[in-house]
Amino acid sequence: MQVYIWKGINAAGKEITAEMEADSEEQVIAALRRRKLKIISVRKKPAELRLPFGRGGSVSVKDLAIFTRQFSTMINAGLPLDQCLNILSKQAEKESFQKAIAKINQEVEKGSTLAEALAKFKNIFNDLYINMVKAGEAGGILDQILHRLALFLEKSDQLRRKVFAAMMYPVVITFVAIGATSFMLLFIIPIFATMFAGFGAKLPLPTRIVVFMADVLRGYWWLILSIIAGVFLALRAYKKTDQGEKVLDGLKLKAPVFGDIIKKIAVARFTRTLGTLLNSGVPIIEGLIVTSKTTGNRVIGDAILSARISISEGQTIAAPLEKTRVFPPMVIQMIEVGEQTGNLDEMLNKVADFYDDEVDTAVSGIMSILEPIIIVALGVLIGGMVIAMYLPLFDIIKVAGGSK
């Protein structure tokens, strides 16, 4: 099967561009004709070039943002495209990125458009990036588009860093707690257990529980690790299936406390991505297709795609999005106002800014609650184990004191 990129006009007179898998170009044309579409063009999707990542590792969002901003500045200064790419390939810090930019430059020199060249490196440049560059080239405003892309990438990276930084503390503390507990159960508790075994007296219940936990961990640590690894691999494999992705992403949205944050992050991504695409001249239908892949959640992505079908039939954007029952009422109202005033892209970016702040506030609030909870839980866990080990000693002291 080969992937074909087709462009056509629907019954409403709107231009649509999408991809289709087929055995031949004739098969694609036949399928489009059955859908009553006027065909403009059908071509094979360019092969995607992937560079083996050697020294330098993968390209981060920050690397891409720096590249995009520098690229925008050079284009705005009037430098030829090939010269810009040549300079940027030498300035990139990571060797893998240097090679990718050099290959892109070679494709451009062969006659490919910049968008077509970037499309061969989808491990670095996603559909959002490629579609915006394509719109910029078509409209002769590539420098402006790259500037908007740089702003978009910087804001996306800023949001990701905020969430990552906030989540690092509880994750680190949790691993410390697991490590400390495992160390005590594996090395400290057995020493006490051996000592208590010589007394012959019945141990208190808390002590017996802790000793039992230590025996289980020492005797079956391999089985416990195997079960944890098995569950992790099973979930990862299930996540890769169509049904599994829908179910797990749906559960994420319903998770207590964190589900609300996940939804806000997805809404922020959706509104900022669609707003940036519309502002760059990308058609709304094509923008929704791209946006559905960037939300980070399959349930919300599917809701956007279902809305796209209604919009292609002539409806407004707000109405079908409201029917999905996924987006908050405030988002729907803002989109509706944007449509009525003709400033949808601007309104979407305002919604994105609002939800970025909402995510920041929500994450900070949760962390302020989680920190004392984690500290207390850690203290109770470690302290409880220590007390359980000293309880028999108190009994021994009492017996020894009474026998005098």
C-alpha cells in the first residue's frame, strides 16, 4: 500500500487536502469520485527520511524553537533560502539536527519546496510545522509564518517545562520513599527478625506484618519486579491499539484531580494550534485535521475530527464542538464570539493563553496540597516500620524490669 496526498473541492466549494492509502493512483481517484469530490491533484507522499541519531540525541522542542526563530530572522533579512539552511546546519548544536538541516538544504537545491523537504523528516517536523510552512510559501510570508511558529513552539515548551518541573518533586519523593522502604525491608528488618527469633516470644501484630513484608520481598523480589514490568509492558502494548488508546485516554480525562489538568492542557494545545494555523492562512478543515493530532489525547482528537465532518457540511465550528461534550462551555462561547466577529484566530489564542494560566495555577495548587501529603505519608510509612521493630524491645524491657 502506498500513501497518496490528494487535493479536491467538496460540494460546498471548499478545498480539501488529505492523505489516503491505496494500491494505485487510479484507486484514489475512483474513491474520491465516489465521494462526489472535484479532484485537483493526486500524488505519492514523499518518502520520509530518518537519520540514525548518533551523537547529540533527538531534537527537542527548544532546539526546534531556536532553529525556527533564527530561520525567521534570516528570511526577513533577505537571505536566500539555501544560504539560510546552510548557516543553520552549522549552528545547530546536535549533530543529528545538523545532518537533517543539511539534507533539507539538498532537497531544496534539487527543486523541492521547503515544505516538501521538511515532510521527509517527520521525526523532527510534525504536520503542524509542515502545513504552516506550506501556507507561508504559498502566501509569500514565510518569515512571518516562521516567526509565529517560533512563538508557538516557545509557548508550548514553556507549558511543558512548567508541568514537568511541578511533577518532578512528587515523583522524586515517591522513588525515594520506595527506595528507603525497600532498603529497610531487605537489609534492616531481617537483622531485627533474626534477633527477635531468639527470644521465642510472640511478636506484636505490627512487627509480624513488617517481618512478613520483608520475607516476601526478600524471597519473591524477582516475581514482584516481573509483575510490575509485565503490567507496564501490557499497558504500553494496549495503548498502541486503537481501542486501548481510546480507553486509556478516556480514563486519563476521568482521573480525580489530574483529569481536569490533562483536559486543560489538551484544550490549550488545541486552541493555540488551531489559532496559529488559521492566522497563518491554513484552511479550517485542514487545520482541524492537523490539530486533532496535537492535543495529546485521543478522545479530544476524535471529538475534533467528528466536528470537522459537520463543519465540512457548512456548520459553524462552535456547534459541532459543543455536541462532542468534551470542551468546556467557556471555550465554545469564545469560539462562537470569534466566528461572529471574524477574529476566530485571535480568540483562539486568547483562550490558549487563559488555559495556559489555568494549567499553571492548577498544577501549583495541586503541588501545594501534595507536598505535605507526601511528606506525612513518607513519615508514617518509615516511622511505622521503625516503631514496629521497636515494639518487641519495649516488651522485653518491661519483662526484664518486672523480673527484678
